[in-house]
Amino acid sequence: MSTKLYELTNDFNDIFDRLDDLYDLDLSDEADPEAARNELLENWFLTLDAIEGEFESKAENIGVFIKNLKADEAALSEEKRCIDARLKAKRNAIERLSSYLLGEMEAMHRKKIDRPKALISVNAGRESVKISDENAFIAWAEEHDKNLLTYRKPDISKTGVKNAMASGEKLPYASITKTPYITVK
């Protein structure tokens, strides 16, 4: 049965905590109490070393697995980037060709083409709002209070907060912390 990493950690800590117990043992009935204590200490160290070695081996296996997952993540990320680029190219081609076809059908005054492999129709489309000058419109709407604008909750610039605190400024509700992490290469 394979010992789990957390079990090794628990075992190591339990054995490490028993060092004081070795010194508290009554070895007076031994022929050489000092030699008996030294043998117990040597076994204690050997046990810790064995647990530590097994821990390192299991940690290494987990590290290798993390490296494999990172490689998979990088490959999938690259594949996604390639697929996203291809998808964008296809969408752009669709937009260009649709615009081209619409312009040509309008020039020919055609609303519909019904062929065996494609049915093409020119539709009126849905109503949509177009703003020619957004800044001017926003200024006008703010002045006339017409309920035409939406406002978003402000975002906190964590970089700005960090820089302000690093320069000695005291900010309420904010602190700089370090979160431990591991690196596997």
C-alpha cells in the first residue's frame, strides 16, 4: 500500500515531536544507558531520513506530474490561440463576403436568390442605435439628465494601491500580503 504525501508529513512530524521522549526514557536497567540512548537516537535519525527520502520521492513525482500538466496546458493554450486565430479569420471572411454580396445584390436590385445550394435574402434588419460622437452625446446626456447613461461600479487599481502603500502611504482596508507558491520546472 502506497503512503500518501500528507501521511508522510504527519509521520515525520509525529516522530520529530518524539525526540524529547527519547531523552526522558529511563534506560537505567540497560548495561550501557548512554550507548542505548545513542542507538535510539541513531534509529530516530534513520527513520526521519527514510521518511524524508520517501517524501522527496513522492514530491518529485507530483512535481513531474505538474510539469506534464503545464506542458499540456501550454499545448492546449497554443492550440486555442491557433483555433481563435482561424475562427477570427473565418468571421472576418464571412463579414467581408456578406458585405460584398449585400452591396452587389443591392446594386442589382435583388432581394432574394433561390438556388439549389443556397437561398440568399436581403433583409431590412433590426433597428439599432448609432452614436456619431460618443463624448459629445455623453456630455449632452449628463447636462439634460435623460436617463440615457449607465454607470459602472469603479474598479480598484491594485497596482496603484500597491505603489501607494510601497511609498509609505497608509490606506484603510488595504494590505500587502505574500502568498506562498511553488515553482516546478
